[in-house]
Amino acid sequence: MTDEKSSPENPWPVRTVARKIFEWINRLGDVWVEGQVTQLSARPGTATAFLTLRDPSVDMSMTLTAPVGMVRELQLTEGSRVVVHGKPNYFPNRGTLSLRVDEIRAVGIGELLARIERLKKLLAAEGLFDPRRKRTPPFLPAKIGLITGRASAAERDVLTNAHARWPGARFRVVNVAVQGPLAVPQILTALSTLDRDPEVDVIVLARGGGSVEDLLPFSDEALCRAVSQARTPVLSAIGHEPDSPLVDHVADVRCSTPTDAGKRVVPDVAEEAERIRQLRDRSRRALHGWVDRERKLLAALRTRPALSDPHGPLDRRAQDVDQWRERSRRAIRNRLDSETSGLLATTARLTTLGPAATLARGYAVVQLVTPDGVNGVVRSISAAPAGAHLRVRVSDGAVHVVVQDVEEGGGGASSGT
């Protein structure tokens, strides 16, 4: 019955579950595990030492058991980075799991540096060090997030220098462990908290100097990726100038020391006041220069005749208009006089050559009028038709000749000149 699937009606007893877990864990075999020692208990008179091995990147750990002599021979201490070989062991009576270790290797400085170099090449190949990904921090952040150790010299240096440069600088300080197995998880939590804060415009990650082992958390892959993915610009101020953990290459701005971070995160109020004073002076000089130029231009414009004597050109143009008006009047008068003289001469000629003047001098122009019409000017009586009688009648200064046919006895036509 114990091999059947458990159910509410047929539950397994504790011994069955413990046995199955024991059998399954025994099938795992031996493994190599790397981590950081956080707790170490090797009491005198005991043959077994108990250790806690922690993952430096996340908040996970497991219990180890090892011979006391092996632990004392390697001089392990809390915080040591080790690689252990052992076999998982489950104790059904207590329901606990531990790793029975038969070999422990301390990770030396050379190995740590080699691992950091391999991780550096990996992150560089992924583009996490690309300068184009770097963001420029704001000129004057509204609030500055600071991740550092509690009551540390790094915290004091950042705050003191920032307030000395800009007394109104506002900080949100999150104290974390900056070395040891708890450093990376706490820094990741603090970074996430500050990155979500809408008032925080820039984040400073600060720590004082230390050995390679002390600065290992700041070369952790999880921390480097978290810094590269943060939406808020991050300033890295880890250790001293020679120290260069990987987070320095991923951060948006690398500061040589925490003191340098305090100087770079905010502007200097004295320098800015001096810059404002200089700009104000330059603006004043530029404005005065512009006013002087415009004043000289106005003075030059006022000396021009058009502005110094604005009515003069109008008066001269008025005189020109009067002259042209007089010339036009004389030209029209001359033309009228000329046309009048011509008209009088033509009238005199017409009067002289007209029939009235001719008649007044005793002459007459006689036209012959026949029934067929005017037959021209009568130059002699012989021009009249044979057998016709002529009768002359003067009326209104005109001479009328009437040709009358004797046979008809009637009236003829008359002509007048």
C-alpha cells in the first residue's frame, strides 16, 4: 500500500515520505559546490564541524558537515570562499538535509581574479560596458540615493562633501552590508528600492577601500546586471583609485573615491554663484553695448536731412509742384492763345473768301438750276437752253436765276449762291 499514490483516503505515513526523500537524495551522487562560509562551528572534542555555505549572489544557503581536522587545517573563517566536494545526506529522523563534505578547497586570490576577468570579458561582449549605454546624471538632482555601509567612512565622505558643495542636497540613505555573504542580496534590494523611488534622480554606490576579497561583492554578476538595468543613473564609488571592481565599468559614472562621488553628484554652489555673476556681467556688458550702438545709430539717423529738417523736402517738393503747375498753366494758356489765333485767322479767311463778302463787293455767283438739277455756275447767258427765259431774283443776299421754258409757260428751277 505504501507504493501506491497517496490520496486523502490513503495518505502516506511520515516514515514513507522520509524514506522516499532519502532514497531520492541518495541517487543524486556526489557534487562540487562553491560558496562562501557564513557560519562555522568546530567545538573542541568533537569530530564533526558544522558550516553554513551561502550563495554570494542570492539569499540561499545550505548546511555542511566536515571533519574538524580538515577545517582547522585550512584555517577557514567566516567569509572564506571555498569549493567543497561532498554528497547530500538526508536524515529522516530529524527531517534535515546537509552536505557531507570530504574535500574542501579554498579559492585563492589568483582564482578569484581569473574568474573576475572571465566575467569581465563576458559582460563586455554583451555590451554592458558600452559608453553609449551610459546616462548622464542630472545637473542638480532633487534627491540622491546612497547605498553604503552603516556609519561608514564612505557614507560620511559622500554626505560631507556633497553638503559642503550644495547645502540643500537631499539624500535617501540605505545602509547595507558592503562585504561578506549578505552584501550582494542587500545591495540588490536597496538598488531596487531606490530605483523605484520617483524622487530619487541618481544613485550612489559607495564603499571604502579593502582587499580583493572584501570588494568581491562589487564584481558579482547579478549586481553588475542589476546596475546596468536600473532606470536611474548610478555612480560607482568603490574603494580607492587603484581598485576597479566590475561594477565600476557597468555604472554610468565611475568615481575614484566616495569623496569624489560627493563632489561629482552635486554642483558647487560657490562656483555656480560665480558663474552666474560672470554671466550677469557679460549680459550687462552686452546690453550696454547694444544700447550704445542703437543710441549712436539713432543719433546718426537724427543728423540726416530727412529727420533733421523733415519739412524742408516737403517745402521743396511744394515749390516744384508750384513751378510745374505754373509751367502747365503757361503751356495751356499759350496753346489756347495759339489755337485762338489760328481760329481767328481761319475765320478771317473764311470771311474774306465767303460769298457774303464777295456779294458785298458787288459780285455774284450764279448757278443754273434746271429741272434736272444744278447745272453748275453760269458763266454766260449762252449757257441757258435755247428758247428759255431767265429771271433773276435776289433774296437774303443770294442771287437766284430762274430758267423758264416759254412753251410750258410754267415756272422753272431757281438757283442760289
